[in-house]
Amino acid sequence: MMIAAEHGFINQSEKYSNDNAGNSLSKYTLLKQGELAYNRGSSRNKKYGSVFFLNYPNALVPYVYHSFRMNSQICDVIFYAYLLNSKLLNKELRKIISSTARMDGLLNISREDFFSIKVPLPKLEKQQLISTSLNKLMQKTKLEKDVVTRYHKQKQYILQQMFI
């Protein structure tokens, strides 16, 4: 699996014509459900990379991702993923990130530097409330986008029928 900045974890075959893992699994890390991975690839929408939590039983992710597990007694994993993907930490990330000499979009940040970032964490109950609210908002947004997509398809169909 890989991380797409906009969609989170996806199968490599969804982006590429095949699964790039092949028979060599030595360059992959086994991630378990609820664990997080930081993709340090810069993209148009995520200048400083993106973090997503795995919502599947397990997955193999490229070793270039910084994979980790949170202590569930002090941190809500969903809240943490939202927080790391927000722009709130860009100032901290900007201090420690530089692009590689090849300018290939892979940000040069070590695990130690990544985990040294100061992350503000409210109490666990507040984190859970925030993550629940954000999840509901994301679900509503997805439903609204689906409705718009259906309206566009319906519009195309009607226009095609008008000119037959």
C-alpha cells in the first residue's frame, strides 16, 4: 500500500499499473491497524508530507515512510493524524525539513527529527470529541461530493438525450 496525499492509504495498483513491491519485501514495513505512517513526499496539497492511520487489518508500506504507533491512553490516533495533516505544524516542520539534492519531492527528514516536533495535545476526551466531529464532517463532505458527481452525470445524460 502507499499513501496518497488526498486519499490516505491506497493500493499501489490504484495509482500504478501494477504492484511495485514484487517479490522483494525487504524494503517494506508491516503496518498494523491503528498505526500511522508519515509519507515524507511533498505534493501540491501537502507541502510537508502527509500522515494517515491504517484502517485495515495490516499493510506493507514502503520503508521510506516513518511508521509509528501512538499510546492510546494519551492520544487519539485519528485526532493525531488530523493534527499532523493540518497546517498547524508547518512551522515546526519547516525548521527541520529540506529537499533532497535531486529535488525529487522526497523531503529530507530523519525519524529523530520528525519525532522531535512539538505537538500540542489537549486532553484525551477533547481529542476524541474533535476527531469524532471531524470524521462526521468528512463523511458529510464525501456524501456532498458524491451528490455533485451524480448531478454532473445526470446533466451529461440529459444533454446527450437532447441532441440525439
